[in-house]
Amino acid sequence: MPDYKKMYAILCAAASEALDKLPETAENAAGRETLQQALDKAEELYISAEASGE
């Protein structure tokens, strides 16, 4: 079975690092917002799955 926790951690860490490196300019605003929303949603799903014992 795939190690989803490890995959989650790797992907979210990389996306977070990319956000940190991406300049906060008008040109990057939409991309930064998309990445941040995805990170927030992934974290929400991860936490709710942990809480429910999945």
C-alpha cells in the first residue's frame, strides 16, 4: 500500500518551499493563491482523516 502520509509530506513541503521562493508580485498572485489554497485544503483533509482514524 502506498505511504500516503509520506507522499503528502513531500508534496506539501515542496509546494510550501516554492511559495516561499516565489516573489509576491502581481504577476504571481494567482499562482501563489492557487498553491496556498491547495495546501490549506490538503492540510484540512489530512487533519480530518487523522482525527477520524483513517
